[in-house]
Amino acid sequence: MDAQEIVQRYAEGQRNFSHVSLIQVCLVNAKLIGADLIGADLIGANLHGAELTEAHLSQARLNQANLADADLVQACLTHADLSGADLSGADLTYADLSGADLSGAKLGGTDLREANLHQANLNGVDLRCADLSGANLREADLKDANLDGAYLGGADLTGADIQGATINKAELSKTKMPDGTIYACSVPANLRLI
């Protein structure tokens, strides 16, 4: 299946594209709202600006994919492989990324408000200026992540591994820290976690 075929089938009302192989396909600005792409092979795909609201992408292989500025509001990305993907500027509000591999991904400026990142692999990820307010980061791997300027107000980091992460000028008001304590200060924090 190629890009033209999936767009045509979607326009005709088809929504089930689970386990399709769309490696390095170009779907820039494609409208695939609510599409079922469970287990799909989208390695290196160009989905820049795509509308994937409420799409089902659990266990999909999106490594090295371009999802910059994509709309993934309430998308299901559980256990998806997003390693090395570009998600800068994407809207992942209320998205479920539990157990997802985001290692090496670009998440700078990404909207992750209320997103579920429980047990997600965010090792070494660039989260500069990302909005993680109210996000579930319980037991997430945030080793060596860059959270400079990120908004973490109300986020839950209980049990998260933040060794080596930088959190300069980040908003931590009401953030639940890895040890369970709540960071009450509303002043932007400057922390280097070793």
C-alpha cells in the first residue's frame, strides 16, 4: 500500500489499516483522524503536519518518522517505537504513550499536557520548552533528558529515573517528584540531577 492508496481508502470510509507496511511513505498533512494503524510499519515515514487525532497507533513502528507539527490529540501510542522520531511542535494532548520507546526523539516544544507517559523510555530526549503539565510520567526513564524550560506543573514523576537530567528554568509547581514529594515552588527551577 502506498500513500495515495491509504488516503483514497480513508476518504472512502475505511479506517482499519492495522499492520500495514508504509515504510518511508510521504503522508505530509494527511487527514487520518481515528485511523486504526495498530502495529503499522511507518519507519521513516513523513507525517509532518498530519491529523492523527484519536488514531490508534499502539505497537506501531514509527522510528525515525517525521511527526513534527502533527495533531495526535488523544492518540493511542502504547508500546509504539518512536525512537529517533521528530515530534517537535506536535500536539500530543491526552495522548497515551505508556510503554512507548521515545529514546532519541525530538520533543522540543511538544504539547504533552495530560499525556500518559507511564513507563515510557525518554532516555536522552530533548524536551526543551515542552508542556508536560499534568502528564503521567510515573516510572518513566528520563535519564539524561533535557527538560530546560519545560512546564511540569502538576506532572507526576513518581518512580521516574531522572538521573543526569537537566531541568533549568522549568516550571515545577505542584509537580510530584520521583520520591513522591510535591514540589510546591512556583518559581522556575534550575536543577542538574546526578
